[in-house]
Amino acid sequence: MQVNSKSLIDIIVPAFNSDNYIEKTLDSVFNQTFQDYKIYVIDDNSSDGTSSILKKLGSKINLIKLKKNKGPAFCRNIGMRVSNSNYLCIKFETQTQGQNYIFFFTRIRNLINLIKVIIILFGVGVGVGV
């Protein structure tokens, strides 16, 4: 995983006082079969051990630590602003997925792009805002 280059998918994880589960959540991302991603964790001014857990992950994540608690929506918006990817995956701090979750997401994206090509080539859906 190359953290400093443009990735296919950016994963946004807001975190607030989540020291009991943030590591398990991030491990579920690290263990994905698809590896062309960057992770942005926005620490919403946690007062528990979340910050120390995130700091020990070092270069595996891009950590943004807020000085004041702003809530999960604000954190998601920060993550979207710093992202330079065409695709975003927003996770909850307590959310884990199987190891093929991101891979299947990319397959769905490819299927949608194929459908768009078919629509353009064959004129399917004429008059529909595609």
C-alpha cells in the first residue's frame, strides 16, 4: 500500500473515543485482498487511548487529529476534502468487513462503467439523464 500516491479508493474513518474497537476496524481494512487504497482516520479529539493506538499505526494510515470535537459528519467531510481519489469508502469506527469487501466494491464499479458504455454504444435509455 502506497500512502503518498493517488489510490483508487480512499477510505475515510471518523474516530471518537474508540480505543476498544478502532484497531480491529483498521485491521479489517489492512487484511483486504484489494490493496490500492489509502486510509484517512479523522480523530475527533478523542480523550481515551484512541490517539495512541492510531499513532502506533504510523505510515499505514493518514491521521488527522482535530483539536475540538466536531462530530462524525464533520470528520467525514474533512476526509472527503483531503481525498484525491475518484472513489470513497466511508467506514464507521466500529465496522469490520470480510477480506474481499473492497475488491467487490471495485467489481461493482467496473460493472457500472460497463453498463454506461453499453448505454452509450447501443443508445439504451435515450431520453434518460445518464
